Amino acid sequence: MKDLLEYIVKSIVAAPDAVKISEENSEDGLLIKLEVAPDDKGRVIGRQGRVAQALRTLLRVKAAKDNTRVRLEIV
């Protein structure tokens, strides 16, 4: 899942070298923390959170195929 998110986010942002993704396993499922450059935060979140919601939807679909749960946190 990390690879999928990394590919999508790096194609959206202006500074792909600043993208950092970390994964944490917990009893609730997988928590993915996404860090981008301050100037790119608006691009990742999108208008009214549409891009962020689309990213979360894609991750949820991938997680459903793996029989797990996932949460995306943009730091």
C-alpha cells in the first residue's frame, strides 16, 4: 500500500523528494502517515479535501482486498 500511495502522491506534488511515508501496525489496522513539503500540502488535500478523500478511498479498496483496515493521516 505504501508503494501505491507513494506513486500517486509523488505525481501530484511539486517536490517529490520531500514525500515521506511511514506505516504503523496497530490493533485497529494499518496507520499510514504522509508528510509532504508545506507548499504541497494544499495539493495533497485538494479543494474541500477531495484529493485526500480519493486517496483514502483507494487505500480502503486495497485494504479490503487484503482483509485489513487502513487509515491515512496527512501530517
